Amino acid sequence: MSSEHPKTQAEPLVADACAAGIKELLDSEGFYVGPPVGVSMWPMLRNRRDAILVVPASERLKRYDVALYRRGQMMVLHRVLGLYENGYVICGDNCIALERVPFDQVFGVLKGFYRDDRYVDCGMSRSYRAYSRLWVALGPVRRASRRAWGLVKRVGKRILLGRRGAGELA
């Protein structure tokens, strides 16, 4: 797993104490509804403002699905970009690092979400499908531009703060 920019690192979907509760709710009730926590799926999901509807993952997920999976003690909700031999290649919409998540760590899939007073069905909404395909297609461009911007900022800081070398003469 590669490191991500601190502002776009995957954040827990819920607090650690509630993580086991989500799995239990999915098993007993067949769904979970609650607010997303964090900015890793922005702009699609807004931190603590929208509500997500997650159902158990009963079959293999496909590209563009949004998977709920466990990473340590956290529950994370990120988009499936592809498959590999033993799992999924996953990345948050607002992240640049790709993750490999084994099939057995994924146990839920985003069925839909509530944005303000409107429900967006991830399986039926044409605008959602267009967004997810466009966002995934632009992923390599977004990752490259974010990395380039990070490099520009680091070089700029060195130039402005004079950190080329303590004993260097100008």
C-alpha cells in the first residue's frame, strides 16, 4: 500500500467503536444507512453531510462499484478500479494512491446515497454512472497533476526558504 497525501488519506467511515456495528447491521438487517466520515470520496460524498446506503456484497464487485471494506480497525468506502488475482484495485475519488484489497476484506457495496433531499441510486442513475466513468477515466490525469503540484510546492518551499544546503554559497 502506498502512502497518500495527508489531506486525502483514507479516513474511517465511522469511529472504530462503530465499525463492528456496521458489519453486524449488514448481517442482521441487510443494510446500513449513515453519514460518510472523511473526504476520500469527495466530491461524490460530502463529509458528514450526505447519507450512504450500503448493502452486503453478495457477489464479486465490478469496476465502478464503491466497496465497503475493513482496513485494520477502520471501515473504508472507496471505488473499485479493477480486479487482480486475489482482490480489487481500489482508490477513493479524492485520493491518488491505489490500494490492493483482498476479496475477503470487502463485505459491503454502496447501493445509493442521499444528497440533501435527493436519493441517488448507484445502479439506476444515469448521471451517477456518467460521473463514475468520467472520474475513473480521469484518474491517471488527476494523480499525475496532484503529484506534479506536490513537487512544485516542495521545490518552491526550498527556493523560498533557502533550504538547498546550509553551507552552500550563493
